[in-house]
Amino acid sequence: MGMTNKQFQGFIRLALELLERALQKSPDNEELKKVKDIFQLMLEDD
């Protein structure tokens, strides 16, 4: 069973929020920044 577009967007928004919290704790973490950028693009593409 697949995800609806709304469910997918909700998942991405949740992940972005968690990534933002992680970046607040480790603002210099380049890997987290890259993942956040990728997730942001996934949300904007939709």
C-alpha cells in the first residue's frame, strides 16, 4: 500500500522539523545540511 501525496508531504515536513532541531544542536554538521536540502527539494518538487 502506497502513501498519498498528503501523507508523503507530512512525512517530509516531519523529517525537516527533526533535521532543523538537529542542526540547532550541531549547526556546523555539513551532512545534516545536505540531507535537509535534499528533503526541502523533495517538498518543493511536489
